[in-house]
Amino acid sequence: MADLECGAENLRFPVKDGIPQLVRPERANAVAAMAGEYSQVWQEDGWGSASPVYLLNLPDRDITRRQSGKWRVKARSMEALFELFRTQPLHRVLDLGCGVGWLTDRLARRGYEAFAVDIVQDNALGLRAADVYLRAGSVFERVWGELERPPFLDRTFDAVICNASLHYASTEVVLAEVNRILRPGGLFVIMNSPVHTEAQSAERAESSFRRRLSQLGASEYLVSRYHHFVRSSLEAAIAAAIGPPRNHRFEPGRGFRLSRRAKGVLLRMELATFPIIWAQKRTEPT
């Protein structure tokens, strides 16, 4: 595939291994460095594998058994997402912060025109891992791009999903960009991100996990990007940027609920939940 051109700014963007490199040239080195660090830290924490068997089993089964419980929750949230989508007339969908692209693959196999965006490009936690899904017959587009600067025209998508990704970025910036690239009436969905009702618990849990990231070797900058949400503040931000937020019911599993409750009692704090929150972009007046 030939390079892509932006005539308005006289910029050229290469395509490498079938992946358009749509990070702005002045940011490319910094973004690539951050992506490499992110991948290294999360692999150290027990996530990711380049094994085709591992990737093809996601999210239903983690063959490494390192994060099996969390993957079971992700599988249940995916099924709940598809229940929501069945009630909406959707065609073109963006998986913003897609990781290896397992959700993009499932979207494509259900007939959606799917796009996958992430800053990580390796074959364990990033866009090149999705080669496994493409070789298996899935059809979707991958793009090297930033959550806070999705490289798409206004009103491009019927739905934008932030699946376990929004808590690594500036919420207000991402929501403004999501609003820009969503068509009027389109859906925004956040899922698999840590959400609390109590601000004190959110701050405590965020601080605890940031310490863990530091112990895993993350830089101060990478650590500072990770955050937990307070539901009231998150929903207010979504309402201001896109439209009134709603909760889509999803059952993470009895074992997950009981273990979280017991841990919360032990630690004397409210632990994060991982709800599916969605909003429909306001229809602009004609």
C-alpha cells in the first residue's frame, strides 16, 4: 500500500505491515517510546502473548492462566455489549485503544465495518498481534494512532468503544474527539475501566495501582496517565461532551462479585466496578 497523504497540511504517512502510521510526524518518536514502555510494563504484569492459540481464544479463555479471572469478566462484558448493539442501527464501529484487536475481530465477525486504533504495535500486546485474526479470515482496518488524536474525519463512525483504554488518557480530550468523529445519534461506549462511586476510594485505588506500575518499571509520565474514575464525574463529562449517559446492565459473574466484596471489606474501601456506560450523541438541529 502506498503512503497516505494529507493535502491540507502537505504531510505523508507511511503504511508499515499493512498498518497506516497516522501519528503526526512531530509526535511519532515520543509515542513509539511510550508504546514500547507500556507494552514492557504490562507484559511484566502478566498480560499478552504472541501465541496464535492464546490470541484466538481471547476473551473466552486465557491459556496462560495468568489473568483468567479478568478475561472471564471481559468475555461477559463483550456479550453485554453485543446485546446493546443489537438494539441500534450501527454499521461502522471504532475500537479506540484496541490492544491486540480481539474485540475488533469479534465486531468484524458480526458484520460491522470495524476499525482498530492503538499506539502499541508489537505482536504481543499491539496491532501486529491482530495478524492472527486477519489470517483466520477476519476483515478490519488497523491504524497506529493516539486515543487523544484519533486520525479520522468528523462524523465518521456510528459507534466508538473505549474498551479498557479511557483510563490511560485525558478523559476530556478523548471525549471531545469522540464527539467529533461520531455521527449525530451515534453511540459512545466505555467498558472495562475502573469506576467508583466514592472519590476517596477512587483516589486510594488509583494511588495503589500507580505504585504497582512504578514497581514494574513504569516511568513517572506513564504512571501519571493511569487513573480511576468517580462515576459522578465521569458521567458529567460524558453528558457535557456527547449526551446523557446510561448504564447497560451486565453481570460480571458471582465469583467476581463475591471476591471483590470480600476484598473490599478486608481493605475497608469500595473497590472499582467495571460497568458498561454508554451515551448517544445529540442529534444536531437541521
